[in-house]
Amino acid sequence: LFTYNKEEAVVSTQSTGEDDVVLFRLENYKDRKLCTAEGANVKPIEKPDEPGQEKLEKQEGNRLATWFRDTLGRETVKEVKMSDRQHSQPAVVTVENLTTLRRYLEMAPPEQKAESYKYLLHNNVVLELNPVHPIIKQLSSLRDSNPEVAELVAGQLFDNALMNADLVHDPRRMVGRINKLLTAVTKGKEE
């Protein structure tokens, strides 16, 4: 256990699934609410912006988040928003009870796994876009100049975020999109 200085957030790491389940069921300890660091309602510790890192303007960020949601489909993701939660990834997914969701998906019968993923992700996943990441900033203009490639990038960013959260049921479904992206990137390079 260790404590963050300003926020007084006590952090505990678990090594087994059973630990996660016990802490999830416990909910509170010594007048403190317990939650996962991956949880959607965990407020990140404030970090000052690094010099030279420009964010998307708030209005443009909101338009991009709306475009993302429409592009991915409202049946795919609960919400898309701009966030300063992460600084190294272009996008992350947050889920209120991620550990419990993972355990449930692991236990789902194989014939119901794909449908369970689709239902649970739509009802629980929030995609958070990093407004200082170069990919997100470039995607904002790419959606106007090359909408087909922008849609491929949006889908891949979402799947990358799901993979980082260990929520991808079948990664093979990404191969076709990755090949289309590679074709778009290498088009005209053979000359």
C-alpha cells in the first residue's frame, strides 16, 4: 500500500482474481470508498501540462468525441469524451467495475461469449480520448480530409484501448482493418 500525497488516495495492488473480487465486494474500508484505478469514476491526479503540449480546443474536442461515437456506433460504446486521464495513450476505455466485468466475461459459456461482450461493452464502456496526443489531434483534421481512413483509425484506436483493458474477445476481427490502414499508409510509396 502507498498513499498519493495531495489526494490521499491509498493504492493497493492485487495479485489474484480473488483479491479483486473481495475488494470489490467490500466496497468501503475505514470510511474510504474502494474502487479500481481503471474505474470510470476515478478522478486522475492533476498534473500540470507539459510545456509545448497543445490540446485540442474544447469545442473541437467535443465535436471529435461526438464524431467518434457516431463512427463507432451507439451500440458499441456507452460514451466518448475528451479526458486528461492518460498522457501516453491516444485513448483508453474505462469501465466502472472492470474487474468484475472481466471475470464475468471469462466465465461466459463459449457460445454466448461474443454476445456477452457486445452487450456488456455497450452498457459499460466509456472511451476517453487524450486531447494532447498527436494521433487525436491529427485525427481531428483527418476526418475532414480523408474520412475513410479516419474511420479506420477511430475503430483501431477503440480496439487498441479495449486490448489495453484486456477486453478484446477476438483480436482476429481487427486484421482486415489493419490491412486497410497499411494499404492507405503505403499507397503511393512504391513509386
